[in-house]
Amino acid sequence: MRDDLIDLLWTGLLETLYMVFWSSLFALAIGLALGITVVVTERGGILPIPILNKVIGFIINTVRSLPFIILIVILLPVSRFIVGTSLGPKAAIVALSIGAAPFLARIIENSLKEVAGGKIEAAKSVGASPVTIIFRVLIPEALPALVRAATIAVIAITEFTAVAGAIGAGGLGSLAIRFGYQRFREDILFATVLVIILLVQIIQWTGDLTARSIQQRRFKRE
Amino acid sequence: MITVQQLSKSYSTTKGATIQALDGIDLHIDRGDIFGIIGFSGAGKSTLIRCLNRLEEPDTGSIIVGGQDIMLLKGKELRQARQKIGMIFQQFNLLDSRTVFGNVAFPLEVAGKSKAEIRDRVTDILELVQLSDKAGMYPSQLSGGQKQRVGIARALANDPDVLLSDEATSALDPETTHSILELMKDINRKLKLTIVLITHELDVLQHICNRMAVIEGGRIVETGTVDKFFIQPESATSKRFVHIVQNYYANRFLVEGQGAGI
Ligand SMILES: Nc1ncnc2c1ncn2[C@@H]1O[C@H](COP(=O)(O)OP(=O)(O)O)[C@@H](O)[C@H]1O
Ligand SMILES: [Mg+2]
């Protein structure tokens, strides 16, 4: 073990957290918008627009079918356009957000579809508008499932940040590749892996805890 | 209060066939009545009652509720009309994310009422359905009967003129069914509410309905008072219903007569 280890790890961790945080936020926003749109616009949904439904479904499937590493390359010009560079954490955030959003859209779609149709009918029967149904019925009723979906997505994004090291994104993934792999620094490789494992565990715990506490409040027994 | 004319509705199945669920329904329901619609499974009961607030979109026909043709309404107008047509369901359909209070408050939020108005109204309604002590509980903590009381409270929150009930007691045990029917009778009297209820249980009809209709294969085959239905059944469905009940009583009498008891 050499004395630069802690410093390198710390910087890597901060970069990773920075990327994970913003990518998750953006991916979640885009994923929610897409997931909700898919659910409400499908035939028999609360705002059926079959054409829009098909188009969004197609976009989601297309992006999802591309391997992430290829997606990054395709998105390089997009990153340059949005954040002014195709290198570094900011560029990675663009790629990660767009790459993870369709995946999130699908799991959010599934979570929302779990909400019993009867609840939506009941809301309709008291005169609720589609917007009210989305924000006051669909999302609150699906919340525990949505939190679980978000947890899976944040973990997937954490893993992807490592791949994003390929465009010099920085973070723990780059650290492992640049030092661990290219310079044979095994101490850094193992330490990096350890920190990533810990990070994923913490994200999972936080997600589980949040989902469970919502669930318990609603389904407690006296 | 409600006049339905030539109401038809068909479903197309995935195999390309069409099912004529409702076939030229004519119906008149008086203000303040408790009107029963009975029929066997698949007769079209749910489709009919769901057309009354356009949860189901009819193909043709007119539906006048309180002088307003529901079929001519769109978007916001339809949603406003629905605020005056309460509905309760067999599976209760309460929101698990909200407490009893929150569930009853929901229609009032939809109607754009203020926090203070909502608090007062929910308090009153919960008292009416005898659930004042359960306001802070979640649906999962309630019994079936209590859940249906919340369903009724929610349906009544915006002070509707009509209450639609789709097999509201079919998931409940006989004793709870009785108490829910008594509650419906009570609100019918106190609030001068017109109630349309769908059932496949004769007990329910006998207990609270005044007038009724029999539905069979998407058509109304008989209308009249509940008494007439039991004394002088005309349609095949009515005869079958009454026959089943008579058989039941006859058999019970026989078994009891032999000393077996029930
Ligand atoms: N969404 C639907 N799609 C296709 N067929 C339906 C649908 N809903 C009801 N039906 C059919 O319409 C008929 C009437 O159904 P319904 O009104 O639910 O009967 P009931 O409530 O009297 O049991 C049945 O044959 C049923 O299979
Ligand atoms: Mg039915």
C-alpha cells in the first residue's frame, strides 16, 4: 500500500458520487416522464394516444438494445452540444442519463401497471382528471415499487460510471482501469472494488429501508 | 331522476368477434328510489351501471341524469357531472396510500374545496357512516364492512344526487351485508339520494329495493316493483331466481322437518 491510495480513492469516490447523483436525478426525471406517458397513453389507459405510445415504446426499445459503451460513443456529440465537452464527468452524466432513462422508464412502467385498475376507476368516478389521477393516485399508490425501481436504477448507474471511464469520466471505475489495470497497482484495484461494493450496499439498504417504511406505514396491523 | 333510452354497448374481443353486452336498454328510475337491477353473471349488469357515469363508453343511446344528458358531455363537463354521481364497488377500490380521512377527502380535493371545508365535510360524513374513530387508519387496518363504509363516505363526499352500487355487498358476509344495506337505506332517507344498485342476491333486493329491473343477455326483460317480482315473476331469469329460492326454502324445510336441523 502506498500513501497516495487514500487520496486517489477519495477523489475517485467524490467523482463517482457526483456522476451517480446527477445521472440518477436526470435519468429518473426522464424515466418517470417516459414511463408515465407509456402507461397513460396505451389503449384503455387514462389518456389513450396509441401513436405516441408506439413511438415512445420504439425509442425506449431502441436505446435499450444498444450496448452502453456504444451508446457513449454515439452520444459524444450530444454531450459536446449540451455540456460543451465530450470528456470528463459532465459528459458522462449526459450519456449515463440518456442511457439509463429508457431502462428506468420500463421498470417505472411496470410499477405503475401494478396499481389496481379499480383504484383508477374509483378516482374517475369522483370526477378526477387524468393529471390528478397520475399525481394523486398512480404515483402515490405505486410509491414503494417506484422506490425499489429507483434503487435498481441507481445501482445500475453506479456500475455504468465505471464503463464511462472509457471517455475519461473519472471516478472509481477510471481509477481501477488507469491504475489497477494499466499500471498494475493491485492495491488500488482491490480498494476500488471494495469501495464500489460498499457503495452499492449502502444504496440498496437505503432503498430497501425507504420502501419498507412506506409499506409499513400503510400496511401496519394493530 | 334517471332515464335511459336505447342504450347499446358492444365489446370486440381479441379474436375479432363482438359481444353485444347491452342491447337497446330502456329504463326509468324515479328520484329518491332505491332501484335494483338483477341478473345472472354476464347478463350486462356492470356494463349498464358503468355506462351511467360513462366509465364505459356506450355505442348509442341517451342517458339523462337529473335533466342532463350524460352522453353529450365531454372532458371537464363530464368530470363535473361525475362529482354528482357517487359510485361504490365490490372490491371497495380504496387508496392504500391514504388514510380513511384522506380517502374521503379525495373527491373534495378533486372538486377544489379548501382545507377547512374538506376537514368539516369529512368529519360529518365519517360520522354518518359511523367511522369517526377510524379517520387516521389506513384501509389495510379495516374490515371489509368498514372498507365499504369508507367507499360509501367517499362516494357521498361531494353530496351527489345519485349513488351507483356495483355488487357493493357481494364480498361481505351476511351480517355485514345487512349493516351496509341498512346504512344505504338510512342515507337514502336522510339525503334524499337516488340509489341504483346491481346485485345477483335476492336478499339484497328484498331488503332495500322498491322498484327493480331484470336484465338478461343485455336486455331488460322485466321491470316493476320488487313485490311483483317475487309474487308474479314473468321473465325466464326471474322465474329461475325465484325458483332457486323456493327450492332452497323447500329443501331447508324438509331437512329441518326430518330433525336434522341446520
Ligand atoms: N372489457 C370487456 N371486454 C370484452 N367483453 C366484456 C368486457 N366487459 C364485459 N364484457 C362482456 O360483456 C358481457 C356483460 O358483462 P358484465 O356487464 O360484466 O356482466 P355482469 O356484471 O352482469 O356479470 C359479458 O359477456 C362479458 O363477458
Ligand atoms: Mg358484474
